[in-house]
Amino acid sequence: MRNLGYNEPQARMTRASLWQAQQDSAALHSMLQDTDTLPSWVNSKIAVASADIAKVKRYMDYKLMRRAQVRKNPSDEAQIAKAIQRLSPRLNREIKSRNKVVASAALQLRALLHQQPLAAMAFIDNMLNNLAVTSPAAMKPGQHAMTLKVYTRMKKMWSNALKNGRR
């Protein structure tokens, strides 16, 4: 069993779901012809499912690639630990911020760095990608821009901490 940094082994259920999705996908592909007319919700559901599966695949590609890199170069773990140590005082200050968005983002990043440091950059990128497709109108006035700014800053902070650890 590979330990990918999570407490719950759910790969069997995920694999069963993927198998069923593959079967359903193949069946739908066979049913449809390029010239068929369909309701727009059908295309939307398929496009979203396809995009979601692609996101998971890219995440797993990264996770497995990163895991292999750490195995090849165990000093990476020590460098990551040093980067976390360097970044922790700044995150602790950010957590005490009066700005709830700043404090929440710093708290999430600190928790993630202590639990799954290799997933931190993927998490931050995922948050930034979600914000990129979220309409500012869906959030309180100014919250979208502030959240985008905060996660961009968190990404820069973590990137800098990692770079400084490799010097």
C-alpha cells in the first residue's frame, strides 16, 4: 500500500467509481453521433465531469512525481522542514491579523504545511484557480480581490521559503 499522505485509504472506492464512469462514458460515446442535437445541460454536465477528472489526474500526477522526487533526494524533506520553520513566524503573525481573509488563509496554509507540506503549493494553486473562475459578484464587495491578493501572497511566501531553503 502506498501512503500518499492521507489517513483514509479510499482508493478502492475511487477506483470503482472511475471504472463505472469509464463504462458509462464509453456507452454514451457509442450512443452519440457528432450530428446529434442535445440539451445544453448534457454538454455542461459532461464538460464539468471531464474537467474535474482532469484536475484530479493532474493532482495525482504531481503528487506521485513529487513523491518520487523526495525518494530520490531525501534532503528535500529537510529543506521543506527548514522552509516551514522559516515561514512559521510570519504565518503566526498573519493568523493574528484583524483581516479575517488573511487570518483564515494563513491558518489554512499553516495547518496544511504541518500535515501535508508537499500538497501546499497544489492547494494554493487550486484556491487561485477557483478564484479565477468565481465571479466577484458571488462574494461580498471587495472580498474576491482581497482573497485573490492574499492567496497570491501566500504562494509567493511559500515559494520564497522553499527557494531560500535550497541555497
